Amino acid sequence: MSHVPDAQSPARAPSAAGDYDGLAKLLHWGIVALLAVQYAVGWIMPHISARTPNESWVSWHLSIGVAILFVMAFRFAWRLARPVALLPAEPLWQNRVAHATHLVLYLLVIINPVLGWAAASYRGWNVFLFGAIPLPALAAKGTPWAHTAGDVHIFLIYVLLGVMALHVAGALYHHVFMRDRVLLRMLPAKAGTTG
Ligand code: HEM
Ligand code: HEM
């Protein structure tokens, strides 16, 4: 009776019906922090003109931006490997909106840094991951589409702000008015494992 195979190891079990694991939470809040810093740096750095050098705040913007790209891509892969179902909401459209919002957030936070990277290539700037690993140029210096990518980058920054506002409003609505576990289960384990 004691030889029960441990095929049910929780480490292997998919968490479709469960909650966010520690890494998913760390990645969620890590990206929130990186985005906050990145918006600040993007607005502090000088307005980019043909003669702006890739140094100081600009250089930080490129490094933090590609870090966001890689961390968010990893996060998306982690999400696909360990799916977490949304808590059932009434009415059903709320779940659809939440799901669509999450998907758009993943897409925007992956696509927009790629556009910024192309804009950097347009200016002939080298981009380094974590300030150390050189990344290839996405386009030759002066390529017209890469210039357009810079314009779209700036436009999407504001779209992302809007979608994030919707997302945060949804989370707070659940916490304050619905008083459910939606926000709690994205918080560190102590707060999130109440029920
Ligand atoms: C999600 C990540 C990112 C956010 C939130 C972000 C945010 C911003 C902001 C706020 C600006 C200033 C816009 C303005 O002047 O009003 C900007 C411009 C810019 N960003 Fe990003 N950025 C991100 C990722 C990146 C990456 C990865 C790169 C390059 C590797 C990059 C390159 C640029 C460039 C070149 C500009 C100037 C665009 C131009 O004037 O053509 N960004 N970004
Ligand atoms: C203070 C700000 C934020 C709060 C309070 C917050 C809260 C939450 C909560 C409670 C969830 C779980 C939703 C559920 O299970 O129903 C969640 C998921 C998510 N959040 Fe946020 N969030 C914030 C900022 C952000 C930002 C800036 C992003 C931008 C990338 C983001 C992206 C996501 C994504 C993609 C998911 C879905 C996770 C998944 O299931 O894969 N969040 N957030």
C-alpha cells in the first residue's frame, strides 16, 4: 500500500484550475515596475532628433526596453506552459473583456519594444540587452519603414497606457466592489491564499 507512484507530483500538474504561481506573480509585478521606469525614462530623455547621441537616458531607454521585451516574451511562454483560468465572472462578458485585455497587453508589450528597436536601428544606434549583450540591427540605418516604426512606437505607448488603465480599473473594481479574490490571487502568497 505504501508504493503509491508519485505521478501526481504538483510540480508537473498543469495549474489550469489553480492560481498564479510565484514566478508568474514575480513576472507580473516585475514588468509593472520596469514599465513604470521605462515610461519615466522615455519622457525624461531628450526629444530624439537626427543629432541626438545614444547616451545617458537614451541609452538606458534602449537597454530597459529590450529587457522588457525579453522578460515579457518569457512571461508569455511561461503563461502558455502553465495556463491559469480566470475566476468565473457574472455576467460572462466580463471574462471575455478581461481575457481580451490580457492578450492585448501581452501583444503590445512585446510588439512595441520591437518597433522601438527598429526606430533605434533607423538612427544607427546599437542596442544592448542588459547593457552588455549586443543585439543585431532590425533595419539598415535610414530605412524608411524603421522611421515609421518610431512614430507607431510613440502612438502605441499611449494605446498601452489606455489598456493598462482599463486593466487596473477592472482589478480595483473586483477588489473594492465585488470583494472577490481577483486582485488577491495576483498578490504575494500570504495575501492570495485565503480561500
Ligand atoms: C514597452 C517598452 C517601451 C516603452 C513603454 C517605451 C516608451 C517610450 C516613450 C515614453 C518614448 C517617448 C515618446 C515621446 O517622445 O513622446 C519613447 C521613444 C522612443 N523609444 Fe521607447 N519605449 C519602450 C521600448 C523601447 C525599446 C525596446 C526601444 C529600442 C530598443 C525604444 C526606442 C525608442 C526610441 C528610438 C524612441 C524615440 C522615437 C522617435 O522619436 O523616433 N523604446 N519610448
Ligand atoms: C497596479 C497595476 C496592476 C494591477 C493592480 C494588476 C492586477 C492584475 C490582476 C489582479 C491580475 C489577475 C487577473 C485575473 O486573474 O482575473 C492581472 C493579470 C494580468 N496583468 Fe495585471 N495588474 C496591473 C498592471 C499590469 C500591467 C502594467 C500590465 C502590463 C503588462 C499587466 C498585465 C497583466 C496580464 C497580461 C495579466 C494576465 C496574466 C495571465 O493570466 O497570463 N498588469 N493583473
